[in-house]
Amino acid sequence: MWKIHFILLFSRQGKLRLQKWYTTLPDKEKKKIIREIVQIILSRNQKTSSFVDWKDLKLVYKRYASLYFCCAIEDQDNELLTLEVVHRYVELLDRYFGNVCELDIIFNFEKAYFILDEFIIGGEVQETSKRSAVKAIEDSDMLQETVEEYMNKPAF
Amino acid sequence: MALKMVKGSIDRMFDKNLQDLVRGIRNHKEDEAKYISQCIDEIKQELKQDNIAVKANAVCKLTYLQMLGYDISWAAFNIIEVMSASKFTFKRIGYLAASQCFHEGTDVIMLTTNQIRKDLSSPNQYDTGVALTGLSCFVTPDLARDLANDIMTLMSHTKPYIRKKAVLIMYKVFLKYPESLRPAFPRLKEKLEDPDPGVQSAAVNVICELARRNPKNYLSLAPLFFKLMTSSTNNWVLIKIIKLFGALTPLEPRLGKKLIEPLTNLIHSTSAMSLLYECVNTVILCVQKLRILIEDSDQNLKYLGLLAMSKILKTHPKSVQSHKDLILQCLDDKDESIRLRALDLLYGMVSKKNLMEIVKKLMIHVDKAEGTTYRDELLTKIIDICSQSNYQYITNFEWYISILVELTRLEGTRHGHLIAAQMLDVAIRVKAIRKFAVSQMAMLLDNAHLIASNTQRNGICEVLYAAAWICGEFSEHLEEANQTLEAMLRPKVTTLPGHIQAVYVQNMVKLYASILQQKEQAGEKEAAQEITQLMIEKLPQFVQSADLEVQERASCILQLIKYIQKLQVKEVPVAEEVIALFAGELNPVAPKAQKKVPVPEGLDLDAWINEPPSDSESEDEKPKTIFHDEEQRHSRHRQPEIDEEELARRREARKQEQANNPFYIKSSPSPQKRYQDTPGVEHIPVVQIDLSVPLKVPGMPMSDQYVKLEEERRHKQKLEKDKKKKKQKKEKRGKHHRHNSLHTESEEDIAPAHHVDIITEEMPENALPSDEDDKDPNDPYKALDIDLDKPLADSEKLPVQRHRNVETLKSPDSEALLVEKKSKKPKKKEKKHKEKEREKGKKKEKEKKVVEEEEEKKVICQDLHCLKSKSSKHKKKKHKKEKEEKSKDKKKSKKKSHHSEEETTESVQNGTLDDEPLPPMSSYRLLAENPYIKMTYDIQGNLQNDSQVTVSVIFENKSTSFLKSMELNVLDSLNTKMLRPEGSSVHDGIPVPFQLPPGISNEAQFVFTLQSIVMAQKLKGTLSFIVKNDEGSTHEKLDFKLHFSCASYLITTPCYSDAFAKLLESGDLHMNSIKVDGISISFQHLLAKICFHHHFSVVERVDSCASMYSRSIQGHHVCLLVKKGENSVSVDGKCSDSTLLSNLLDEMKETLSKC
């Protein structure tokens, strides 16, 4: 019973790589929030905890290689579970891209979104099984391939 | 992915795809903005093209730019176009873009309603999925209302993939359209026991979320959840259920007992830390376990341990207090988050015994703290801790004042006003401390230059406000009044903020008055005149102030003092009269007292007392607000000391007077207002001074001294060595820096140095005890506070659009909907015009006019289709295109134009194997055509019902007349019947729910039921309609034959090769095969055709051999093996029904023979 307000992925240099909002806000507000949060998190020591109080929300973040994954959750929500969510998302990305790195997400950012959408919908986790989430993405990838792309793919 | 197919066409060869864009941006680090604006220009060009692939590519790039912070809201309409692409590849990009940039304010969003509805009911589960995902991001109240029923239906979809998404989206729908909760809840509840764990977890999720907001409505579900909790092994689900019980237990205490056992089991058995944390969080069983968390080296666990502990603190403060050492240790942690958590805990842990020690520790942190935010946090915490429960834990107020004074040395804090408020509060309410406070404040005033020296410290100069007021108000306690007065008259003061200067001016008069009295009593006339002279010399600097308040006060006072000077020259004693100006005692009033004054009977506050004033008169009241609230209390009259009885009598009289005075509430600024931010304002407490503590400490106070003194005092109390007190203190004062924080006494042993009697707040009589004003009426979840146990009433149905679901009767709801839609008409039209102009700004004015006029007549319903036809069909180009299509149609007879086939322009002749794009394909076939109207149709299996198919018919008005009253009827066969509204006979037609202005096309859907699907069916039918033009109206008819091919009963279903192999091995399938000669097209094309027209998907392909799979709506498996020879193709099929297979193969043969 918890709700993610938004998810941000950004690099160590503070470059945004992915943003997903589960609450509607005007663009201006979003930009302000992003700037603020990126700054807060980047200024934190690596050995500190993964949780930061921010306004009336809590930020839960984790760094994977050069990329920060950050979720904003509500006060009553379970932080450890959110960390697991973040981790699960990374696992999904890894499974889909195979040894995922930041560049995969930069160049295939729409895929990163599709995977996220299969995993979380409206701020709630919808699929806890890694296998089915990746399968759904691959199936829908295949779907477009059967019609159009199929010809350009090597036989499998 | 979508981009590769773009490559074939020459004119699009130079388009950037997403990867190019990303690469480009990375290569233009220096002039990124310029590069991107160039890209946006390119994208704008691409969006103008008709080709949907180009558009999708452009939208994909825009989505990326949006992430970089560029505004792409201008492309909202293009995004909708891409969303409505028939190909999933594009559709998915469109929905992604929409979910990233649409929000409730996006006005084109309502144009998507029908597109989304169509996607929701798509036979392809991924179309449905992508639409649901998109909805979760941008659902609006309108969309929620219009689509609630569709989504609810999807909750019972055959595929768990769709079910679970639909269930989760339902929560969003409830939020936006609370009326849907009751009708949808029974089905949601069903989903708690769904066979698929994903769906089950989604349902748990939604219900938990609902229940958290309004737990009482969900108590009846407790047994069900209890069962789930004991049976489920999914940690994700368990965590949610435990949270839910956390919300339910306060309402049903018996639940608590029942929960203990399963929770204990979980705590002992689980290895998942997150689950453990949740359990511990819910039932506070073991603080000891938390200690383990806090002591852990993992910072995250430490944080959570502290957090959980603060929750326990609320209910069991004793059990947490024993861990004080640990928590104080956490204050030293290098992680700010952890320190803040520890601070929260400290707040609840203080006692009389440990307050000084804790605050001392905090003060050390204040000194060390680097970031101002953390330091400010510390400051507020110190004040919170000390002032909580009406200074319950403070045993020595001198110590507290010293702490406050020390805090003023903080640089750059924002909380100067907090410190000031505390100083005022303590000085006013603790009488015994006034003397000390005044001496400290005088010192502050004297050192004001330190505090107000630079602008950065502006926040802290608020304390001067308090200092000046305290020194003035309680000037009788001041020893060196002259010196303080001089400090207040320094030129530097004029750099302070206006409101502080004003307080300075006012209070220097109080000071002056008391000095005057002092001097006169001592007979020092000279000195008295000197001080008057000083005032007259220095005051003009305030008279010149730019601040109105300061100026006005200063000039008043200057005049007053000049008058006093005159009197002094005449040797008239003035002090008594001057001091009388400031006589009177201040009483704290409860913060809510004003609000609680009951309205006297017979008083109507809304009624006019006089005739309503004219506009010009109302301005007269404004100047009052210029004066600060503070002014009020200075002008009070000081009364001589009065006994309690007298006081009570007067209070009574005042209340009476206030009650009877109708102006009281309106016009008197509430005197208690300024106390509102100080916690717990009480009536003046009575304080007894413990004389064992020396009242005066030389120099700037060091709060440390008090810690030491306090220890000693307690120590002495214990030993009862009263006589030697003072000596011992002197001995020990030299060793201030030695610490000894070991306390052995119990709390009860400590007698406070100052007794604070707590008297209840001063409240008006008959005040209402309730505090209802604390609730927030704007809580979005309040709307969902709906009783779910009450049975559903007939009227509680989700709105259903009539023409979509033919079986639904015309309900008042849907009618209301239609009306509503109509009323929205002007707005949409406006929007469309705008869009259109943007798109084809270069088009001739004339054409535009025609279109506009047509639109005026048009009924708004199928928004998107209308839009599309408008944007393309009115061009000459379009006509040409149609002709092209028609010629193609003749050639390939079965490939008919799709209503939204922008991609039909890619006609290709070249044929390198890899890059060969596909010929245009559309599943829409011609149904019938006459000079007025053209009908194309497509049949899709209905996923929700294994004996239903949906026929989508596009009606296109080819004439220049207005077509209306269209009615479609078919002659039912035994096997296949059109679904008609209940009560109508088989001869009744179904009205088409729209009218068609000239040149416009629109789509309607009709549902057919069938028993057997193994054979193709043909149904004869008629469309009747009225043609209306200038010459009048005529009734027309168009006959058609609706062909249900076997392929239309198939649903594209992906299949893995292992599952496919198993299926073939099972041996339950019948076999059949065909061979077609004279095939000239490539194998790729051939497969694509089979996929597209016969709804198959490729399982595996090796060279010129491929296996394919599909499923019928009634669950027949169909497997194909397609082999290509030189000029021929052979298709071997296996199917659970032999008739179906042979019919399918026959259809396929026909398709292939045309290749």
C-alpha cells in the first residue's frame, strides 16, 4: 500500500535520463523539482543512507554505476520496499538489454519507459515477476516485428 | 525500431532518427540549445508530412527533448495522431509521448476519448495495455467518466495481463470519478480471489490504497484479507496487507489480537528485511529488534530503525527512552537524514531529568553544523523540545533564557522570530525570570551591532524586537537603564527593519518614563533633564525614517517629550503622569479564544447595521491595517496590582461588554493573534524562585553553567545539605568543563527550580469544545469515503456510450452524456480550427471556409475520426490518393483503404530484399458504395465474449448533401445475429449514432453474436438514410453483404516456439494443406500478408520456411507451416477443428493466389 509520486533517473553529472510522474504537475514545477532533487542527492555522501526527507515526501534513491535511480514516496510508505522496486527495475533493464549501461538507457530511452510501464502503473507495482514483465515487453516488441520489422531481423 | 522502415523511401532518407538526435546532442555540447532548436524545426517539418512513420519518429524525438526540458505541448495534436496509428509500433510511441506530456490541462485530451476506447477494446492485448498505461498517466475526470465502464469490463478480460492493468487503473478512475467506486467495487472485490497472482496483488493494492484513506468502509473485508495474509507467500502482497491491517486495527481492536500470531510468525520466518520492517512497523512487538536495526552498519537500516522507533515513541515512550544513548549517538552520524530522524526522536524523549543534557548536546551540534538547513532544523528542534507541553520539562528558566541568547549568535538563520517569540513568551509568563531576562536583553541590545551587523543575519535581528520590548515593558527591573536607553538610541538602529525600529521607539519611551521616575524620586532634576535632552537630540533620526510606522510614532513621542521638557523647565514633577501612560498588566489569551466567542442570541452578523456603504466609503476602513498588531498592546493601560477576585470580576465584566458589543468581533484586531505561533499560551503562571540558584551570572551567559548548577542543585537536594549550598557552588564553578552526565535519581526526585502552575487557557464562556476546523475540506480522498456495503441501486451504473455497446439500452446517463458532449462543441471546434491552421497554414482561404462551415453543422461525437477526415480528406491530394487506392483495390481486390491510412503513400517499386517496405495493407474492406455513401468494414473478435464479434463500419459521405437518420439492418441467419437492444424485433434496424455532413466520415460499431465460427458467413443487409440538401430531403437505401470470413474469428496471439512444439506434438490437431503456384512476391511479404489479413503471428522462421500460430475467439489453436519453393508456396495447417482449418486454408489460398 504505497504510491510512488515520481521516478527520476539521472547521471552523476546531474543529467536527467528518465522521468516518470505519477502525479500531475505543471511543467515548470516539474523542472524545479528535478533541479532541486538532483542537487540534493548529488551533494550527498556515498556512504549515507538512501533516504532523504524532502518536503512532505521521502526520496529513496540508489546509485547503480554512473546512474542514480530516485523515487519519491509518501510518508507512510515502506522505504525498503521502494529500494527493492528500484532494484527490480534495474534488474528488468538488465535482463532486457543484457548488461545494461547508461548508454543503453540514453539511446533506447523509449524502451526504458516501456519497461517501467510494464512494471509500474500509476505509481503502483503491477508486475512482481521479472519473467512476465520482460516477456510482455518482448512480446510487444515481437508484435511490431511480426508485422513490419520481422523482415529485418535475423532468423531466430 | 520504427525507424528502420523509414529508410526505404528516398525523400525521408535524411531524417534523423532518435539515435541520431541523441548522438547529435552529445556531439554539440557547446551549442546544444542551437542544435536542438534546429532539430525542433526539422521535427516540425516532419510532423507536417502525411506519413505516419515519419510523424511517429518525430514524436519519439520530441519525447526525448521533453525529457531534456523542452516544451512540446504544441505538438499535442500530432501526438494524438500517432496514438491513433493502427500499427502498434507507432501507437506505443504516441502513448508514451502522451503520458509524458499530457496533463489535465491539455485541452486536446478529450479528443482522445474514442481512440482510447477503441484501443481498449482492441483484440490485441498490447494495444489495450498501452492504452491503459497511458490512461494511468493522463486520466482526467471526463475521461474517467467516459471510460469507467470500458475499464471495468476489462477487469474481467481473459488475459491476466490486461486484468491486472485494468484493476490498477481503476484506482485512478475512482480518484477522478468517485461515482464509479460503488458500481465497480463488487468486481474489484472478486479480483482479490483471481487465479492469477498478479491480478490478485493488483486488487490488494488498490483496495489497500482505498482503505488506507477511509478504513471504516473496508472493515467487512478483514476476514478475506486475513485469509490472504495467512495463505499468501508473495512478500509484495503481504506487505500491503499488513499495511492495510495497520489502518484497520484502530477501528476494530479485536483484529489486533488476531493478528499477533501470524505477524509473529512472519517476523520470525521471513528473510526479507522490508517485510520484517513492515511487520515491526505495524505491531510494535519488540523495540529491542529495532535496536539491532539502528546498531547495524547499514545506513538504510539505521534510518528505518530510528523511524520505526519514533512511531513507537508515540504510544510507548518509556520503552524508547531506555535507548537514549543510542539515539544521542546517532546525532553524531555523518548522515543528515539520520541525524534529523534522531532529532525527531529526541523531541519525545526529553524529561525534566535529561533536558539540559540533551539540549547541551544539541547546542554543540549547532556550533558544528555546516549546512544552514540542518542548523535551522536543530534550532527549531531545540525550541520545540524546550517549549513542548507548556515548558513542562524546564526546571530552570534562567538556563533557557541563556540558551535562547546563545542561539542568537547563530549566523544566517531564518528562525530569529522563533527565538524572539520564545523570549517574549517566557518573559511575560514567568514572572520570576523577568529580572534576569531583562538583564540579558539589555546585554543583547548593547551588543546589537553584533547581531545586526550584516545583512546575512537579518533573520536573527528579530530577537532585537523581543529584547527591546522586554527591556521597555519590564524596565523597572533594569539596573543600568540609562545605558540601555543610549544603546537603543544609537544611529545604527535606523538600519534595522521598520517593525523593529517601531518597537524600539515605543519602548524607549517606556524606558525613559521609568528613568524619569527614578531620577525624580532621587531628586536628581539635572539628570532628569539631561535624559530628556538626550531623547530630543536623538529622536529626530527616527522621525526621518522612511517607514511610516516608525516616523509616526517618533514624531508623536518627540512632541510629547518636548512638552515634558517644558514642564521640567518649570520644575513640575511629570514622572508619575508619564509612567501612567504605560500602566497595565498583560494577560495571555488562548489562541482560539476569539473564534470561540459564541454569537449572542438575536445577533445576526450578516445583517447590515447601517445601510451598506458606497464603494468610496469602504476605503475609509483601510488605513487601520497600516498599524501593526503590536501597537495594541502598548496602548493598554496599566492597572495597579489587583487581587485575583477583582481580576475575575473585571474579566467577567469585559466579557459581558464584548458580548454585548456587536463591533467587538469585527473591528478589534484580536489581541491574541501574535501568540498564535507560540505553543501553549496559558494564563500567567505563578513561579517560585529557588533561591539556591544565583540569579545573576556575570558576562554573557553560558548555558553550560546551568547544566552544572542544575546537577549540583539536584545533588544537594538529595543530600539535603542546605546550609553549605553557596560555598560548594563557588568551589565547583571553576570546573565548568568537566562533565558528569550520570543521573541516578528517578524523575520524581527532581524538584524544579521554578514551579510553573498550569492554568487553563482563557476562553470565552459557552465556547464550543469541538475542533472541527482542523479538517481539510480539500482532501482528494474524502470523495472516496463511500459506503461500499450498501447494495447497489439501479441508478448506480457507469455511463455507457450507446453506440459502442449495442446491447445496452439507452439509459438516461448516456443521454446526459451526449447532451454534455454537444455543449462542449464550440470549444472543440475552436481547437480543431487552431490545429488545422497550424497544420496547413498554407492552404487557401476558400477551402478553409468550406471546411469551417461544414464543421458548424457537424455533430461532435467521433472526435478523432472526424478530425482526421477533416485534416486530410479535403485536400485534392487526398482525392488523388483515394483514386490510387482504388486502382490498387482493383488489382488486389482485398486490400482496401484504411480510414486512417496515411501511410498509403509509400508506394514502392524497388526491391532489394532487406529494405523492401511493405505494400500498404488495411484490414478495412469495402462493404458497399453508392454516389452518396461509402461503407468499409472490419471485423474483430471480441475478447470478452467467445461468441461475439464486433463489426466496425466506416461511413463516408461522398456527396455534397447532409446525411442523417442512418439506420443499419441485417437479415439474421440461424448462426449469426446482430445484437439489438432488448425488446426490439429482428426487423428493426440499429440507428447509426451520428449524422454525416458532406465529405465527412465516421465510424460505428455493431456487435454480432454467433454460435459456430468454423464456417465463413454472409449476411445481407441494408443501410437506409435520409439525404438532405438545398432541394429537400430524399430517402435512400444501400444494400450490402457482410462477409464474416473465418480469419476474422482469429486473434493474433504470439506463441513461443517451445509451446508451439508441444502443441504440435500433442496430436489433438487435425491436419490439412494447400499449395499455391505462381507466387512472385518475396517470402517476407507473403508472411506479412498472412499475419495481417489472417491474424497469424510468426513463431519461428528459418530461411524460406516459417511456422505460424493463431487462436480463434473460441479457443481453437491454428498452427501453420509455410514453405516457399521457386514459384510456389505450400501451407500445412494443423487445427483443433478440421472444418475451420479447411475454410481458413481456402481463404488463404485466395489471398495467396492474388500475390
